[in-house]
Amino acid sequence: MSLFAYIEAAQLSKQRIEHCKKIDPATQVQLKLKLLQVLAQTGINGT
């Protein structure tokens, strides 16, 4: 079950990173860093 939670967290993070492109650059950087931290914690490739 936890494997699916990691996969879902990674997928959501990737989607949100795409959404970050629509906001101002200063906020974008902060949000992307937090989302990349989630990807790093899941251990799933973010590309």
C-alpha cells in the first residue's frame, strides 16, 4: 500500500511542477523546490 502512496505523491508532484509554470518566477522557485523534495523523498525519478 505504501508503494502506491509514493507513486501517487510523485505523480502529483510532477503535475504540480507543470502548473508552477503559470505563476510568477519568485513563487515558482519556492514551490518547485518543495515539490522536488517530495520527489526526492519518494525515490522516484522526476523526469
